[in-house]
Amino acid sequence: MGPEAIVAAAIALGGSWFVTRGDRARIDALEKQVENLWEGRREDDRRIRARDDHIDVLEAHIWERKPPPPPARPTD
């Protein structure tokens, strides 16, 4: 193996290391984005459940023919 081959191998190895490092950074960033999206989804689910529970309370108020005012909204 001549010196040119060694230099070419070193350049290829260094280049692949650099690309792999950049890919790892992109993967880490994407994983963080996915985790943030799932956290937002869990928060949406919590709010939707609270809204639906309040709708149930309002419907019960109506069906029982209770007078105004309606039950208060949840604070969250």
C-alpha cells in the first residue's frame, strides 16, 4: 500500500466520521422534536378530556332543567 492509498483512506475515514457526526446531530434534533410533539399531544388530550367533561356537566345541567347560571368552566 503506497502513501497515496493511506492518505486517501485517511481522508475517506475522516469524511465518513464527519458525516456520521452530522447525522447524529440531526437525529438528536429530530428525536427532540418528536418528543416535543408527543408532549404537545398529551397536553391536547388532557385539555380535550377536560373540555368534554365540562360539556357533560353542562348537558346534565340542561337535562335537569336547572336555571342559569350554568356551571363554571374549569380553571385549567
